[in-house]
Amino acid sequence: MKKLSYLNHIDSLRAIAVLLVIFYHLDIDAFKGGFIGVDVFFVISGFLITRIINHEFLEKGTVSLKTFYIRRIRRLIPTLFLTFIFTFLAFSPSDFMNAAKSMFMSS
């Protein structure tokens, strides 16, 4: 199957979305609507997922969702494990307890 080309302009949209969210969390008055950056990420994700599935359909005439999800899992699991390891090493047990209490109280 022919590989999809990389879309550099998507990185620009991601950067704008990240900055919107960061400035929103910094409580900068000009960026009160910065939470829209999260929506931009969802739109980008939907576009890229649709592009991948459409490409497979055009190349093969069929789409294997099983293969699609296996590829996603193989791509995401290493980063997920690194994040777990970093979190485990960086935070104390009391930090985890405080986070758990916060989550419980906010739900």
C-alpha cells in the first residue's frame, strides 16, 4: 500500500491549537476562547483518521478496522507506558492520594 504523504500544514494548526489552550490556561484576557484549541485537535484527529481509512479503502477496496486499531495501539502504547513510568517516578504516593481525592470530589 502506498504511504500517505505528510501534511506539514497540520502541524501549524496543531501549534495554534496548543498555543490557544496554553494562553487560555494562563488566563490571558485576549484568549478567553482558547478552549477552542481542544476542539481544533478533535477536528484534526477526525480528519486524519478519515484520511487514513479512506486511503486504505481506495487502495484495497475494503477497510480493516481491526488492522487500523492495531496500528493505533502499536503507535500509542510506548508513549503511554513512558508517561506512566515518568508519572510514577515523579510523584509521591501522597500526590496520587491527593489527585484521587480531587477526582472523587469533582465527580
